[in-house]
Amino acid sequence: MAGLDLLSDQGYRVDGRRAGELRKIQARMGVFAQADGSAYIEQGNTKALAVVYGPHEIRGSRARALPDRALVNCQYSSATFSTGERKRRPHGDRKSCEMGLQLRQTFEAAILTQLHPRSQIDIYVQVLQADGGTYAACVNAATLAVLDAGIPMRDFVCACSAGFVDGTALADLSHVEEAAGGPQLALALLPASGQIALLEMDARLHEDHLERVLEAAARAARDVHTLLDHVVRQHVCEASLLLGD
């Protein structure tokens, strides 16, 4: 991440955050009554929407049904207006397919799929505005949507990105920090057990620094868990009041 002054001498980033500080996170559950589960999240200026359907019978060929667990289907898309490019991406382009695969791998590690054999769970995520940490925002929105659908999980799945600048590990990268092109990783964590659901790195980083960057991402993911847990508890309280319990 050379060429830009991403970290001041006082340890502040371009947007005024400290190295390990998260961007502001706001989230809501139950935003679509038609879906079995839904959620909306804002992480800084990155905004994502997730809806969940299922478990339900396998759609299409029944040969796809798994006898011992549910099939998890994840689809990712980004709105045409989500970036400054205004570039129309066809449904099913390479980036969308890769993100969908990453989301499926992430949630297969967290959902108790063995409780719903020969069934299917659909997770659809759309990015409405992209300003860094897109994968993390998608995971966190989908986690809330899966919980809203009442689908049993081993744990929350909480995700965050991290990078390395001037000998310092940075958590929750913005678009400016990602665009600078240095070492970056994305981590999806099951915070209670510490199990890693997915870890991806898209640039070389010396092994001496890897542990620091990974720990920064893990610490930030645990901070995300605290925030998402509060959102879930608040949603349950509001639902209980509506039901008169």
C-alpha cells in the first residue's frame, strides 16, 4: 500500500480511525416480510442486503439433493449504482460467481445442515454500495438473515478485512485502503470456538507479519460479533413486544 499516506505519524488513518478500529456498523433484521429471513447492514459506506429462503424442497433436479444434509445455495450480486464506475455487470459474471462460492463455503461451515437432509437453503446477497470490505459486509448481513430465518447455526459467522501498512496491521479496510494495492486478507470467524470459516489473501505478505494481520482481523471480527449480537437481541425484544410476550 505504497504511494498514499494511509497512516499518519500519529497513527491515524485517512478516515480518522485508529489501526484496529472498525467503521461504524448499523444493521436491521426482518426488512422483508416475504422472505424467511432478511437483514440490511451498513459498514461505513458499504451497504449490503441479504435474504434467506428455506429450508425447502430441492428446486430443479432432485438428483442434487444430499441424503445427509441440506444443500446451501448462495448468490451474490451488486447493484449497478454500487460503485462509481456505473458499469453494468451481467448476472453470473466471474466476480459474482467467486463471491457466491466464498459465501457458500463460509455458511456450510456454520449452518447445521445435517438437521435438514434432502432440502435446500437459499442465501441471496446484494451490495447496494461498495466502499471496501464487501465480502465482510455480505457475510455479516447473511448471518443476520440466516438467524432471522430461524435456521440453526453452530455460531455467528463474523467477517472482517485487514491489511498491512508501514509495519502496522489495519482492520476493516475502506475502499481507499484496498485500492492502494497492498497485502489484504478477508477472514470469516466463528467467534465462540475461534474456528475459521474462510480465509483469503490476495497479495504476498512475509510470514513474520502474517500473524499480526490475522490477529487484527480476528480481533475486529470479534468486535463485529458483539455488535451483531446486540442487533439480534434488540430484534428479539422488539418481536416479543409485537407478539405481546
